[in-house]
Amino acid sequence: MKILTILIMTFIVFYTNCPANTNHHLHPLILIPGAGGNQLEARLTSKYKSTSFLCNKWYPIKKDSEGWFRIWFDPTVLLAPFTKCFNQRMMLYYQKELDDYCNAPGVDSRIAHFGSIKSLLYLDPNLPKITAYMEPLVNALQELGYRDGDNLFGAPYDFRYGLAAEGHPSHVGSKFLKDLKGLIESASNSNGGKPVILVSHSLGGLYVHQLLCRNPKSWSQKYIKHFIALSTPWGGTVEQMVTFASGNTLGVPLVNPLLVREEQRSSESNMWLLPSPKVFSNQTPLVITPNVAYSAHDIPKFLEDIGFPQGVLPYTLRIFPLVENFTLPDHMPPITCIVGCGCKTPETLFYGDAEFDKSPEIVYGDGDGTVNMVSLLALEANWDNKSTRQSLKVTKLRGVSHTGILKDEIAVEKIVEEISCINSENAAHVSLVSKA
């Protein structure tokens, strides 16, 4: 009876207040960014050739002793001549004979500071205020007692690359999953075997989902404490169809969207983020022209008609089977989805004269400004039809945008509160053991 009383009182204290914990009780935490959410470095080799003298001989000025420079993000890409250089160097190429993607000839790329949060804080460390990404969230985590390289880790990756359906190679994306798995195991082992909290943003959530699907139950139960998915586009976005059709500057001024469209179309991960036929109804037109209406089930025809026929084969072979079979393994860890809502989000695109080089008229619906609500809540909808004993919690934050979820004061407070509550479970367990 005494033990039962202690159990009840401990539950009340820890689960209603969820206080900050000492470092000793914190589960290690790994941050997985979204597309464009970490710095990316490149180096040009003798095989690199450009039609531009500027790209070949002069740009960029600043390189290290081995020729590496930060290709993402560099503010000079906002100027048209440099935008063209950026476009050429960021391009990916699908090699049919290998059934995989690769960099442009003569361009090497790499991720700096894997395992650390350094490349997630700012996209350009020289412009911390205007390029801050995860810095506000990291600051809040440090208040809880998290420290980079101790119990806080980052998993940056080459966000241009994605994953493919089973039986199709994805060399770069698969290597990231392998590296992420190793980081999880290392973080757990260096923190007394405590399982890890994974916190992802946007595209990072799709990678975590695939990691969980591709590893056995025994591994997940040993190493994953909780998965917090922020703004995850489980079923892609309608906005991605604007990106493929007309180019997308993501609100950045001065840049002509047609200058970046070719590079954006070449991105494997962008293709992964096209609206999923599993999530978006085949009866709902997403793009409308005078002659044709395209639903999520018409993506191959859409790619053909916008003048990107080379995208049809990789989408059909690699992406469609991956997104069509949106499954949840029986061994999913507890998941918390935190999403924005109440923001104008592209829902239907009208191209009045079927001229895709022009920006469309847009009808807006609900979402986080980037991801549609049906996609943000797709995991919840799938969970309802699944027999599982694991828990799923969904928190909606009105007026919080896709990237604002990492900066908005209320949103950051909600994320940290969730992490504190997860850690308090461990603290409560330790308290019970010591008192018993």
C-alpha cells in the first residue's frame, strides 16, 4: 500500500508539472533538420566546367586550403550571376544505368560537423540573426541542461538527396540513415544506455520514419525513447507542384524563380515531397489548366506536361512505390506531432493559359503555410486505422508557420515542455526505484 501511495504521488508531481531535470536524468537528444536546414559544403574539381567565366575562375572567393566552400547558404546567390553558378553546382543528375542520383560533374559535396548542432544553428554563421534556423530551440534546450556533444547532437545531411522504394539504390540517402543509426547508438551508449529522443523538422521526419521502418523492433525498443515530429509533410505538399512547374524562391526577394527551377526539379528530395496519392484524394484537383486538371494520382503526366519528362521515370520507379505504401511498423515508439495550422497554404493552383513559366493563381486552404493540413495530419489518420499499443499525440499551434515552429516563442515553449515531460518519466522512475 505504501509503494502504491508513493507511485500515485510521484505520478502527480512529475506528470502535471514536468519540471526541468538535471543532466543526470536527461535522455540524449538528436536534432534532425528539414530540407535546407543545415549548411552544405562543396568543392570543385578539374572535371567542373561552366559556360560562365565567373563560375569557372572567380566564384567563390572564400575557400579553405583544400578548396571547400559553403554552398548553402551563401547570400551572394541572391544576385543573378551567382544564382546561375549556384544552380549549376547544386544540380543532381539521375543516372538511368545506375538507377540513382549523383552530383554535377566536377562537384564534390560534404556535410560539416555531423553529430554536432553547429551547422543547424545558422545557415550562414556570418549572418546569425537573419539566417538562424534551430538556434532558438537549441538555446531553450540548453536551459534544460542539454550540451552539444554531451547529450545533445545534430544530424545534418545532404538534403538534396532522398530515399527510394525497396529494391532501388539511394547511395547518399541510405548512407545518412546508416550514419544516423550509428549516432543514435553512440549517443545512447555514451549516456549510460538511456534511449534517445529524436526531434525532427519537416523532411527530417520522413527520414526518421524510414529509419524506424527499416530497423527491427528490438533495435527501436532499445535505442528510441520518443520521436517528436515537427511540421512533418507525411504526404508531401501542393506547394511542391509550384516548385516543379514554375520554380520557387521561398519568399526570397530579387531571385528569379526560373533561375532556380532546373536545380529544384533535379532534387531527389523535392520529388519525394510531391503530393502523395495515398494522402491526397484522387478526386481533388491540385493543379488546373484550361484543358487538364491534375490530382496527386496524375504526377507523371504533370511532370511530362510542365516540360520535365526526365522526371517521370525516377518518380514512377523510385518515389511512387515509396509514398504509395505509407506504412507504420508495429514497433513505432511513442510519437508526438507538433504542427502549425491556420496559415494560408496553397491548396489549388490555376494556370489560366497553361503557361507554367508564369506564377499561378492560388486558392489557399489550411496548413502551416507550406504543408497542407491533410499531410500534416496523415500520420494521425493512418494511426486511427492501425492496431497499435504505442501512443500518438498531436498538438496543433494556430498561426505558427512551417519554419516558425522552430522560432515562435509559444511553439518553442511547447516543444521544450514535451521534452521535459518525456525526461520526467525517467526522473520519476529513478525516484521510485530509490524510494522502494
